[in-house]
Amino acid sequence: MDDVEWIVAQELVDYREAERFMEERVAQIRAGSAREAIWLLEHAPLYSAGTSAQPKDLLNAASFPVYSTKRGGQYTYHGPGQRVIYVMLDLEKRGKDVRAFVKSLEHWVIATLQEFGIHGVIRDGRVGVWVTQNLNTHLPLGQGQEDKIAALGIRLRKWVSFHGISINVAPNLSHFDGIVPCGLPQFGVTSFERLGLNVTLDELDSALRDTFGDYLGAKPL
């Protein structure tokens, strides 16, 4: 963990500026001129479209800016109250196994949620972390089923990762109405706030740091 720089943005970060920063940092990591990095930030309200995004899943393009990006995944929402975690890590130190890396990211999130008493789960065929809890659903078709609390979409360049994870702490969940999140209309979204927990971003950041080494240390995954 000492080899990883943790960066916390104090203000909202422009999406394209974030992409430029990640591109530069990934190149530096591969060149050996910069440390690996975990970047913790928030964006202004926006939708981003991954490489698997389907046009039909953008329900209201007028709601917020829409950014096409080359990360994996489909449509997702970013906005204030959501912790975005961009992971710029060298997979050559972690076994060059993309599936294992994604699972490690998911298990890192699950361990972090557990610090606050939230039981997160992963499901085959559905990337991200889910919570099973009735009456905590925002999207109508998800009621009584599993709601997503954390989304995940990464990109690799020469075995260095970028993009990453978003965890819903206290975003405006109605902002997800403009998309079909991750292309799964039968499920809803939830947050710490929706689950009745008053957790700050600083508290979440601290838990992320505490659990990081157990899942993403520089060793084969």
C-alpha cells in the first residue's frame, strides 16, 4: 500500500479533465516515473457510456451531459454524494488476470461496506456490488429485489488500469431515472442514505484505505 498514492479531490472534477489526468498517470506508471494511484473524487451530475452501452438505455439525454468513454460497462450516473474511485494500478504486479482483478475490486467494496454493517453481494453476469433489502428500492421494477450500491467499469492499457468504481453514499437517486443503469431495468439502485445510514465521504475513504491492502496489494491476485 505504501507504493500507492491516495489522492482526494476537494472539489467537483470535470469528467474530461479526469480522463486526461488518468491517461497521463497511466503512461507515467508504465514508464516507471510515477507511483500507482487511487483517486477519490466527485463529479457534477452526468451520464457516462461504456463500450457496451446501448442507445435504448439512455432514456433522457436532456437531463445531464452524456460522455462516451472507453471504459468497460454500459450507462452509469455520476454526481455529488457519490464516491468515485479511479484505480490506476499495475496488473503486472498482480498476476495479469483481468477477471481476478475485477473480483478483487468487488471484494474490496464488499469489505468496505461491511465496515458500516452493509452486506454486499456479487452475482454472476452482473458486474458491481448489490444489496438485498426490501423497501430500499428507488427504481420501481427493482422493488423487493437486489439493488446496486456500487458500479464498476475499468479500462487497461499495457496492464495498467484506469477508470474504476462508484459507490452511492448520498446521491440524488432520482438522477438515475434518465438511464437504465448498467442495462438492467429489472433492478434498482440504492445508497447508504437510502439504507438509513448517515456516512460521510471521509468516513468511506478511511474504510477504503483500511481494507485496500487485503484485496489489492501488489501481489498475484
